[in-house]
Amino acid sequence: MKNHFEKDTRNALQAREHAQWIAYGPSVFQAARALCETGILAEVERSAGAGLTLEEVAGRVALPLYGVRVLMEAGLGIGLLLERGHRYTSTKTAWFLLHDGMTRAHMDFMHDISYRGMYALETSVRNGKPEGLKTFGDWPTIYHALAHLPERVRKSWFTYDHFYSDEAFPAALPLVFARSPRRLLDIGGNTGQWARACLRHDAAVEITLFDLPGQLATARTQFQAVAGAERVHFSEGNLLDAQQELPGGFDAIWMSQFLDCFSEPQIVSILERCQRALAADGRVYILESFWDRQRHALGAFCVQQLSLYFTALANGNSQMYRSSTFLACVSAAGFEIEQQHDGLGAHGASTLLVCRRRT
């Protein structure tokens, strides 16, 4: 993979402009979101090439002219709107804000989950604790809080969580089932998206979901009236407890976007317990997004920024890892990489690691 971070390619003027974008980042985000949520961008887009005046927009969205004016004038500088003869039209960037699933998932996640908590990022770095999580109450990690968060917040979290993993599932399924596993352990099973895909893919596989009680309570509701649900089992536990063992005898252990939720020592500990849970010739399959295994700089940027959510809100000690950092944990736990599949999914964001016991 290309290293996107070897050179500073901006001249002084470009660097100063970029610095101002950073300085005004919170305002840019909220203005862009407000332009979407109020319907202003959608109305301007519908006008096509003719464009709309400020007064016409205010009438269509039933908002005060003042508020419409400040948002739309900010939208010019942000690059969402164009203005000619006092008539506004929308840009290609506005189209992505309105219609691109990845962009919407990112914006909703940042607004509903991360925005307020990010104010405590520096404190979280200094203390090694997710100080921003206090915006949602007194919880040790966000995973303990998930089942109790407002529905809109939960929806934004799960939409983001599923966006990259779900698009990689079709490519990952034949790789996992190439060895025809009969018993599969899905650690961090969440809402059971992967388990349901496995049921559809293989008519004989038995699947056990392992997760926190709150997550499993949600998952159980997702298997009502699902064909093959009798082949799905549930096991409750908390892998932050180093004494918590996993059920055993599995041909395959699957973890999708799970181990990034833990620190390096915790990853090693969990993988050591996976060793004990595997059948003699079993494999561990790990689906992750590594920032240095992305096709483009934009992909690396998105993955790197997500790390800050882990620092400020999720748990205070994990991140989206550089692949070499993560692979060192795999090795320390006594595994070796049998196969590594990069670029899975429509956006090419995911890597599947196939791990076997080191001989």
C-alpha cells in the first residue's frame, strides 16, 4: 500500500488556508449539517440550474430570512453553494452530503455520538480515560451504555458500525467458509448481522454469539422468524475481565471490527483466550480497517479520525490501528498470519486476517 503521509505537498498559502479550515472546523460541521437538516440544501438542489434567492429559500423551508442568510452565506465559503446574481445553486460537495451513504453515516455518527464528547479529547489523552463519555452518563465504556442510549443515538452508532463491516461481508464469507467450519464463534456479535449472513451462506453451520448482556438482548430480537435461527446460540460475557474464558471447541472464531475496541495488552489477552477456544485445526478470522492499508489518503484520514472517538468516548485506550502494531499483538498471542486479504468491500476499507496457531 502507498504511504500517503511521506511529504508535505502544500505550499505556504495552501497550508495557511488548511489551518483556517481546522480552526473553524466545528463551525463548518454544524453549518453544513444545519443546511442539510433544515432542508435548505435539498431545496436549492431541486432548483437545478435556475437557482433560488435567499427569500425564495426562506419561504420554501419556512425559516426566518436571517437564519437562512447566515447559513447560506457560510455555505458559500464551505463550498456547498454557488451564487450568481443573488441566486444560489448547489455544488457536487452538497450532493455528497445529501445522498452519499458514507458521508451521511459519518456526519450522523459525529453529531449524535462524538461531537460533544470530543470537547474532552485532551483530558482523555492526559487521563487515559474516555472523559467525553460522561455526556451520556456514568459508564465504564460506551459498549456498556449502548443498550441504554436514546434511539437516535443508537441508530447512528449502529449505522456507522455496520457500514464498513457489512459491505465487506460478501467478500469475507467465501474466505471463511472455504474450510467448511461446522462450529463458528462470533465474538462481539452485536446485532447478529454476520451470523445471519452465515445462516444464509451455509445450511449446516452452528453459530454462537458472544457479547455483553445488553448487546445480546438486542441480538436475540433480530433472530425472530429468521430461517435457521435454531442454529444460533448465545453466550454472555465481558472480555475486559481477563478471567473470562470463551466457550470452546470451535472450528472458526470470527471478530469483525471488534479488537480495535481494546488496548494492545487486551488484544493479546483476548487472542490467547481464542487459542484455548479453538478446535485443534481451527482458525481465527479478524476483519479490521487499518489506516495504513487503505487505497487512498481519504480512506486513511477517515480511519485515523475514528481513533479519536475511541480515545474520548469509547474506552480511552484503543484505536483504529496501524497494521504492524496490530500484527505484533497477533504474534504475541501465539498466532501467525496464514492469509491477509486487503481491500475488501465497496470502499476497500477492510482487511481480513486468517490466523492459525504458530507451529
